[in-house]
Amino acid sequence: MTPAQPLALTPSLFSPDGLVGLIFLIMIGVTLAGAFIASTAERLVRALAGLVICFTGVAGIYYFLNSPFMAMMQILIYVGAICVTISFAIMMAAPEHKRKVGPSGSLSGPIGFMVAALVFGGMTTLALRTEWQSFPKVNAGTVREIGIQLLTSYSMVFELISIVLLIAIIGAIVIARGGRSR
């Protein structure tokens, strides 16, 4: 008989570690779904909605990678400023006539698929061969701590974000003032 060996415990789906992993995979799925919607939508408004979904998924990934500050900045800068500016530009732009845009050649689809498959395969191989280290949680990442960090250690970043948002608002006003006639 062999000596009793301890069983390697794998986290159950209903354990805290299993649920965190599941939520992380859901955030990856949300990011990929948003990117797919943004890149395949025929209407600009739907593409923008896909972009918002994609940016929100990336913020969720940042949060689960133990970086709540980066998640908050992702929401503030990309969803808050960039997507709002793009939406104003879409609303103020002159409507285009319907035109059908197809692939430029018979090989563009297969070549694009092969390039995407190569990139996916390379990234998957890299992810599987890398020895990932887990880092301990530095802080709880509460809203209070993020607020204190924003107004003390990262005050310059906070001011730069406010300038970006101010520029987005001024740009929207300039676009709206000109109207569709320009």
C-alpha cells in the first residue's frame, strides 16, 4: 500500500475562489462580446454601444486583477469622456447615404481569419506556458480609499481627467453649435 497522500483540492464553482474565477470569465466574455458588436455593427450607434460594453468589461477585468483605481479610471476616461464625445460626433455628423461596403477581395476573409487564429494561438500558448504568480490583495479597494488616493497621491491624474472631461464638453458644445449645416 502507498502512504496516504493529501488530495489536491480544486476550488468548487460555489466556493469564493470559484465564483471569482467565474465572474472574471464573465467579464472576459462581456469584453469580447462588446468588441465583436463594435467591430461588426453596421450602424455607428450600435458600434458605439458595443464599444461602451467593451470598455466596461475591461474595467471589470481591471477590478478583478486587483486594480480598482485603474477600473475607475477606465470608466471615467473611456466610457465617460471618449464614448460621450464619439456619441456627440455621431449625432452631429451629416447622415451618410446607404452604401454597401463589402470585402475588398476574395482572399480578405480567409487571410483575416488566419491572422486572427495565429494571434489567438500565440496568446493562448503564451498564457498556458507562463507561470502565473498570485499577489496578495494590497487593500480592500473601497470607494473611500480610492477617493483618498485620488485627492492625495494621484491628484495630478485626477486633474488631468477633469481637463479631458472639460475638453470633451467644450468639443461637444462646439459641434452642437455648428449643427449639421457645416
